Amino acid sequence: GDLRSVLITSVLNLERLEVDLFRCSGRHHWVPATQHLFGGQIVGQALVAAAHAVSRDEQVHSLHCYFVRTGDPKVPVLYEVERTRTGKSFSVRSVKAIQHGKPIFTCQASFQLSQGSPVQHQFTMPTVPPPEELLTQDELIEKFLQNPNVAEGYRKRLTKIQAQDVPIDIKPVNPPDIFSSEPQEPKQLFWVRARGYIGETDMKVHCCVAAYISDYAFLGTALLPHRQYRIKFMVSLDHSMWFHAPFRADHWMLYECESPWAGGCRGLVQGRLWRRDGVLAVTCAQEGVIRVEQTPNQSKL
């Protein structure tokens, strides 16, 4: 079979209609339980469209996005690119995603020609077990399902999650006890990578894949101190990324996520994607709407 990542062959593969107009007409590989388009897919596809409007030597260094309407997985998405500015070192491209004649998403991406500088520093990567020593998310779910005391309704939800064809490999470092409603610190760590092979290619391709990966389970970090509540509605409002160093999105990277604040039906999360050699590759930030039931959840056992 085709060992190339489906994120390259299908999900992030856009059809060019005009010079700066693109369409996602392929299959939406994974759709969340909300039956709305996955935000990471829209971010990744918008960055693909923007990357087509710059030279190969220019690399993305940041993007800033707003989700303005929910995406419909039943119809194609049009991506309209505006060449806002092309400078000697930096170029800016604006992207609008359109469905049913209305914008569902806006994004500005900035690209830079490679430049050296003696001004360099970064945080230190957390010390965690390597991915080879950890279970995948699917293996953890299988382990939970072997518990005969799991309530039937929760067993069905776990089975449904297990059946999802998410094109990402995930290995949580400290998986939460899913049978407990005890509050937890709003931090989580997991190893992530694209499923399948991408290989050595234009760095912008790996950035587009990282944009897809970065939105998966990201906002859920803000819910860890509030696990006694059932989620009524949760959706991303905005999403920002800064790209610092080259990386391979089909190699394991550590995703360090934390939520410094939640309130007013919103939650803020920040994330860092680390290469295995300790280099900080990407920084992310997102705010989303979080609405919960006022009454606490019952036991899952």
C-alpha cells in the first residue's frame, strides 16, 4: 500500500482553480464528533494555499488565524489568497476560506528568507520518557476497555474514539485517569507525528502538517482542572503559530501544552513543539469557546 502520509496525498492536497484561488475537493479524512470541519485541517490547508503564493526560498515563520464560522464537511472549501506584501526579507499573504458564499476562516501568514543572527536563545525541553517507552492513544483506550467496571455509555464513547481514523500518531506522556473527575493541573505532554512518510521536502510542507497536528486535543488542556463538568460546546476562536527551526512532521515531536487562564466561557492554551534533540521547533497559542453543563458528571464506573 501507499506508505505516504494521507495528510500529504489527500487532506492537504489542494486543487488550483486560478493563480491565487484553491479548492479542497478531496475527502475530509477525519471529522470530529461535532460534525464540523476540524480546525487544524482548515489552518493547514490555508497555509498550503499561502505557500503557493511565495517563492521556494521563503519559509513560513508565523501565522495568525480566526475561525469566524463553523466549517461544513459536506461541501468543498475555497481558499482565496491575497498577496498583501512582498518585501526583500519578509512577505505577507492573507487567506480567506469560503463556504456557502461566506468566509468561515481568515488567516495571515508571514514568510521570511533565511537570515543568520547571533541573537539566539530558547527554553529547555522537558525531560520525559522517549516515545518508544509509551503506549499510543489507541493502546491506552484498549487498556481502559478491558476494565469490566466501565459504564456502558462511556465504553461506547471510548470505542467510537478508537474507531476514528485520525492521521496522527499520539503517545501521551502522563495520560489522565479517565475514570476520575478530580481536577488536574492544566498541562499535558504528548509525543506526536504524522502517520505515514513525508520525507525530505520543502520545509513549508512540514509546517502545513504541523499546523494540522497542532490543533488536535489542544484546547482540551483548558478543561483538565474542570473535569467534573460535561462539555456542551467547545470550538476554536483563533489560532497562532511561530516556526523557529526546521523539523520533520513525520518524526516524533514532543507537544508541551498548558492553559494559563480560563473564564468568560473562553479558555487560553499555549503549546510548544520540541524536536527529539531538544530544539524548540514551533510555538502555538489558541483561544476557544468552552461551555459546560452546570451540574457535575456522574462516575464513569
